[in-house]
Amino acid sequence: MSILPPTGAGALGEPELEATAVAEPGAVTVIIPTFNESGNVRELLRQLTDAVPARLPCEVIFVDDSTDDTPEVIVSAAQDCPFPVEVIHRQTPEGGLGGAVVEGLRAAGSDWIVVMDADLQHPPALVPDLVAAGERERADLVVASRYISGGSRAGLAGGYRVAVSRAATWLAKGLFPARLRGISDPMSGFFAIRRSAVTAEALRPLGYKILLELAVRCRPEQPAEVPFVFRDRFAGESKSSAREGLRFLRHLVELRTASPFARMAAFGLIGLTGFVPNLLALYGLTMAGLHYLPAEVLANQFGVAWNFLLIETLLFRNRRAHRHWADRVGRFALLANADLLLRIPLIAFFVSQLGMAVLAATALALLATFVLRFVGTEALVYLPKRQRVRSGNRGQRGKGRAAAGRRGGPVADRVAGAGAGAGAERIEGVEIIEGGAARWEH
């Protein structure tokens, strides 16, 4: 991590740092996630310098996942900025662009936070207007929208990207009509939000649609909108891809199934799709002359495998790290086949006593045991393991929390970095670059 003191600071940077030690009312932290954006950084900081400091106090936090020289370019370009600039370089880009923004949210020290891209498709001159609209309308969230009067999506390259953007917008608003009420452009990556409206611990982003994540999980009150013209990229290439589109769809599923009742509904829908391989296998086995009861046992394994793959991919993707995959497979199969032990007597009863057809009896028995399967799967397969706390480690964890709590926002780090002596040294993983201009934390 590197922290740059304001230009013009003294040897220790004390006068300027003391003046910004507590964020002023209405001050703004601009969070900019970057991935190989070295060609855009200088122009972005120049436009921010022209637009923002004259109207309100600001600081800029870059959260960088780059594999090129973007961090070094930021450090160099920031020397000419009249406001503090911080770079957080992540070795592991967890959560994609959305995860980078969450990292910046944790570091922000101002009343207002503005999130924008580094490619200059979001006009820096609009940053003060977003904050002003929030103060004027007493909104917790202000979205820069392409879809209200005065806005435009001109920078979207080609009809395909336009169609994908509109389809994603309609899908998101259809799935979350209440949470996205008053937000015409939930796919926007340019917005301002009050720091008090953000609960970073509640966020679990996946991909680049961080506004959707914030709106659904944090539920900011009274959203407002400001029109903006989505511009062409200044330099570099778009990071949009089919892979990001799939991550967006998985993100929608995770958001929609955040509550137990929603997860149970999704579990049921996945279970319904499992009817297809189950019944097809049963039909093939019985047509081959196998008695329907052993055929049920074998056909069930096809449905189990199908359901497990869908549940792993769509429903419990963010809980897979709690257990080894072999443990999850074994538990899921055990539950499914234990369920079969209950289902087989039911099927036999429906067939022999009620005279039902085998396929109809199977479908009815599957429905009857659905709730038990969901509760067992969630509790025994995907519920996190309980962690035993050893008495000898308690002090260490408390010590770690205390160290993290002393951070005091980005300003505290700038104070620590500004007092570095000449030369470079490495202390507990921290390298102080000559002159105290930057601090890197690996």
C-alpha cells in the first residue's frame, strides 16, 4: 500500500495533515478500482484536480489489481495533485472489481464516498454534483444515470453492449423491484454514497456490479439520481467479457437467495430440474426390465449428481470453502440417499395401496420429502464448521483487532508514512520509500 502526503507539506507534512485529520462535513473520498489502467491515470487525476478540490475537500483511493505498471504510474502522477492519494495494491483480487471497491470503502475517511471507473467514461467533473445532490435531497445514495433525461449511453461500443446493458438492467430491476425503486440505472458504476449508509461487513461482491450489491444488501434510503453522459474510453480496452457476464448472473442468484426462504425456493426449483435425469434414468432402467424398486435406487443417483452440481454452482457457491469438496459430495449423497430410504416406502405405498403409476408416485414422494432435504443440506453440508477457540490464541486475535482498530482511516496512515527518514527500509513487511513519499505494504 502506498500513501502520498499532500503536495507542499513540510519535512514531516504536519501542518497539512493536521488540517485534514478529521474529515470535514461534505468531504469526499473518491474510490477508483484499477486493473491495468496505466494509460488513463494521469489524465484522470488531472481532471479530478481541475474539478473537485475547488468545490469540496477530497482524497482519492486507488484499489489496484493490476499486473502492469499502474501502481507506479499512480505514485508518479500523484506528486502533482493538491489532495491526498492512496494506493492499495491487492495481491489476490478477491471479489473482482466489486471486492476492490469494498476494500476502498473500508479505508475511506470522509462523509461521502464516490465510486468511479479509471477509464474516464465517468466524467470526473460530475463528482461534486453527485455529493451536492445528496446533500440537497438528503439522500443516502446518488446514482449517475444514463437513463434519465439528460443522460446518455453514447460510450457503449456497439449494439451488442447496449442490448446486454439494457437486458441486465431489466433483469436486476425485475428481481429486486423494491430495493431498486428510484434507481433507473442499477448497472451504473458511478455513484456517491454516504459512509454512514455502508456496512462493509455485509457486502459479498462478485464481479463488477458493486452498486447492485450495495443497494440490495445495505438498503440506502432515499436514492437520488443525476444524469450523465457515458463517454468513450480514454485509453486501453474494456474489461467486459462473457466471463464477467456469467459472474453477474451468479451474483444475481446469490443476492436473490440471500434469505432462507428464497434459498428454499431456489432449492426447490433446482430439485424440479433434477426430476428430468431421475425420471429419464428410471424410464430407461424399467424399460430394460429392471424392477422398479432397484431402478429407483439407481435412477436417484442421476438426480443427486445433477442437483449437486447446480446447487454448488448457483446456490451455495460462497459456502464451498467451509468443507472439502469430497466432504460435501459425501454428505450430500448421504442425505439424498437417506431421503430415498424414506421415499421408497412412500413410493411402494402409493403404487401398491393407491394404485398410482410408478412415475407419478415418484414425483409425489419427491415433493413430500423436499423440505427435509433442504434443511438437512443447508445445516449438514453448507453450514460453516464451528471454530474452537484455544485459550492461547485469544490474546493474539485480540491484539490483531486492536492493531487494526488503530488505523483511524486513511489520514492516520498518511501521518505514519510522512515521517519516514531518508533511504528505504523494510520493517515487518512495510517498505518506506526514500523521502517518505510512499509506503508499500505487502
